[in-house]
Amino acid sequence: MAKFTKDEFINGLKEMTILEVKELVDAMKEEFGVDPSAVAVAAAPVAASEEAEASTKTVVLKDAGAAKIAVIKVIREITGLGLVEAKGIADKGGNIKENIPAEEANEIKAKLEEAGATVELA
């Protein structure tokens, strides 16, 4: 039996149609009892979760300010909460959204500040 190098195998894959590649993957599942696509994807979430954890923020409402109604509307828009829950956050302050990407957190902060609130990113 001839042994293929990694480069020979990849070049062979390049010449295959999508259907042929799918059949190859199915045959590998059957022969080895392992889904090759699951193995390739399994390593990615670990690195991605570590990176995502470092770049996440929590949006914290410190004060709703004078225009509390406008702030309540923005809180409802962002969180999907009902009127009573959103008013509770506006009255007491607290976390609006937790562990979100920094870019999204900055957008939410800008919306709340535009409505008159005092916001902090943690």
C-alpha cells in the first residue's frame, strides 16, 4: 500500500468535486469512527473563547439622568425587557448587558449616553 504525503493528499482533494469530498468524509467516518470535520473544529473554540473572554465588556448603568423615559426606551430596545424591568434598572442602575464584545458594548454605551444616562464599561 502506498503512503501519501500531506501535500499529495491535499492536491488530490483539490481535484475532487464537492460530492466526492463529501463521500470521502463519509467513508472516513465509517472506516475510523471519527468525524474529521469535528476534529478540525474542536480546537478552534478553545482559542476563540480565550480571546473572546479578554475582549468582552459589561455595560453598567450608573445613573439614568434627567431623561429617564428616554433611557428606559433604550434599555428596552437593547435588552428586550418589559417596561417594569427596564424601569427597575433605570431607577436602581446596574448591568445592562454582560460579557459582550467591546465593539457592541461601546455602541450600547453611546446609545445610552445619547439618551442622557451615565454609563460605565466594566
